[in-house]
Amino acid sequence: MLSSPLPTINALKQPTSDAWIEQAIANLDIILLDHSHCERKAAGVAINFMFRYPSNSKMVRELTAIAREELEHFELVNQWLERRNIRLAPLSAPPYGAGLKTQVRSQEPARFLDNLLVTGLIEARSHERLGLLAANCPEPELAKFYRALMASEARHFGTYWVLADTYFEREIVMQRLDELAIVESELLATLHPEPRIHS
């Protein structure tokens, strides 16, 4: 029976469907491989913020910690891949990330705000989906692993949200977050045929 764990981060407009849970549980090896890619990309995103906005000292400090943690998670997921004899290999990306990227405005400072909020939404969705994997995974040890990573995803969302709230007016942040969250849920409304963390 499918079950949902803790409440999701309220920035998300729609919960993940049961169809995604079923797809993910039936393809745990692919989900693990994609999870590895997600952790690596998340570290890269944090580092890219620091390259683009190096004078924002609060952001640099916060995202240095996130990049370090994402790389630690990358290593932990890769250890699972080794245990299951899954080779690191490329995977085609679902439309989720590219779809969110199209919403990012090109002119500063709007670009900075949008990137912070889009990254935060991805972390919020990751929190929800790792929680669903933890609650539904038939392998207790792997379920425990997913459960252990949930809190960090929520923390990362919180960091990106606080940074947005630090550099921009609260009303502007809330309005834009609401707009982007609608798009985020719409991108996941149709299940991608290939199992992915964000399919």
C-alpha cells in the first residue's frame, strides 16, 4: 500500500502522484543512478551561484556549506550504486529542470531571484520525493537511507528561501514563488515515461 510520510513543504502546489511512487519503486536502480546525478548537479548549482555573485558574502557562506553537503550525498549515493553493481552512466534528463529554467528571467536582479526560488523548489520537491521513497521502499536499509537525507533537502529549501528573503522584498519573493510553484507542479502533472527523481 502506498503511503505518504511527513507533510511536504507548503511551497509545493500539488503532491506527487501515486503513479510516480509506483514507477520509482519498480525502478529503484535507475532512481539511485538519477539520484547520483541530482546530487552532483545540486552541488554544481550552489557553486555556480558563488561564481556569478561572489560579492554576496552571506550567500557564499551558506552555499559553500550546501555544496559540501551535496557532494557528501553524491558520495553516499555512489556507495549505494557500487553495492548494487550499478555503473555510473549518463541518463537522459526529464523535462522538469529545463522547464523550470525557461521561467528564469534573463535580466538582473530578477534572474538572481528566480534562480534562488527555482533551486529552492527543486529542493522542496526532492524532500517530498525522498520521503515518499523512504515510506514506500520495500528494502528497509535503503528506505532508512532515504529517510536520513530528507531533512537536508528541507534545510536546503530553507536556505534558498532565506537568501531570497534577504536580498529581495518579502512581497516580491512570495508572489514570484507562487508563480514558479504553479509551473513546477504543472511540469510534474504528466508522469514522464522514464523513471527519475523529478519525472
